[in-house]
Amino acid sequence: MPGRLHGTTRGDRVDEDERRAPAAEVFDALGAAYEEAFAASEPHRASLRWLLERLAPGSRVLDVGSGTGRPTAQTLTEAGHRVLGVDVSPVMVELAGRQVPEAAFRLADIRELALEGDSFDAVCGYFSLLQMSRAEQAAVVAKLARAVRPGGLVVLATVPLDVEGVEALFMGQPVRVTSFSAGAFTELVAGAGLSVLAEEQTVFTPAHPEAVPEPHLFLHCRRDAG
């Protein structure tokens, strides 16, 4: 979900509510419209098929930025996997819980959430880094790599642009976006101890009157042993 976990503040005082509010407000406002806008993304569904082909039955999967629960959590639970979804938006968590009751969803900021090492068979993070700083993105990717068992799978998707702190509109909502070029993001992922097994670059236009074409990068990775 582009822009889900923004870490800017209002005013000089920094506290947890202020850090979470901008992203939560954006995706609380979008709600089910986000799912409708991205429902036609075939590369996202192809990425999920790639993951399903490699997961053992009953795998434990973490879905970071789980949104409405569809398509990621729903696809995985329908295949018999155990899914924990994490999102910073209360509206999204409530929607996901209703739409995908077979999964568990938690209202939390992945930057702050404690994750036990080697505790998941796979981790998904579809467009959930874009409102973090570059340092935060690097730290979160490293955290997710540690959370998956050695040999486990990590699937990440982002908008590969060399931008930092750029003000933009996303489906009519003001956001501040930070990202990496495709090469720089791939280097970041490799530096976290992940081997990139496959990648897909595409351009997708969300089904929304205020949307514009977006470059998308999908990385399909395995945590290195040792």
C-alpha cells in the first residue's frame, strides 16, 4: 500500500500519535476505495502466485501494510496459510478483519512492532514503505529479513523513484513520499541478507479518477542462511 507508514510530525513535539497520524488519516480516508483502485493489478497477483508456489502447507506469513486484507491476506488464507496482517490505519484493520476473518490483523506501526527472529516462513510488504524515511526503510527491511526463518521468503513491492520527502497527491490525499531507484532498493534488500530470486518492473494506473500511472517494482527474495 503506497505511503502507509509515514513518520512525519505536526509541530515540534514528537510522540507516537503524531508520528502515526498522517498515514493513518490518509488510509482511513481511502478505505475500500484503495482496494478498488488496485484490484486490477495483475503483477501483484502474479507475485502472490510466485509465493504460493514456494510455500509449504500451513506456512506462517506476515503481511506488512495489510490494508483491506485483499488480495494478499485473502489469497494466502484461502491457500491454507496462517496470516498475521499489520497496518497503521484503524479503518483498514477493521475492514480486513471483516473481509478476511480467517487471518489475524493487528493495528500497529511496523517500525515500532517487536518481531521475534526466525518466526515466519514468509513476509510480504506490498507498497508499505513509501512514507518512511530512507533510514527507516532500511531498518524495516532488515527487521523483516530477521523475522523470517533462514531460507524463508520475503516479497517486497515499491514505487522505484529516486525521491526523498516529496509532497504529492495519492488518490486525492496529500502524502510525503520517499523512495529509492530500482537499483538502490535492490542493493538495500541485498544488504539486509536477502537474495533476490526474481523481480518484475511494470507500470500500473490505479482505477481512480485522480490516479496517475505508477512504476512498480516487485522483488521476490529468500533469506540467506547463516
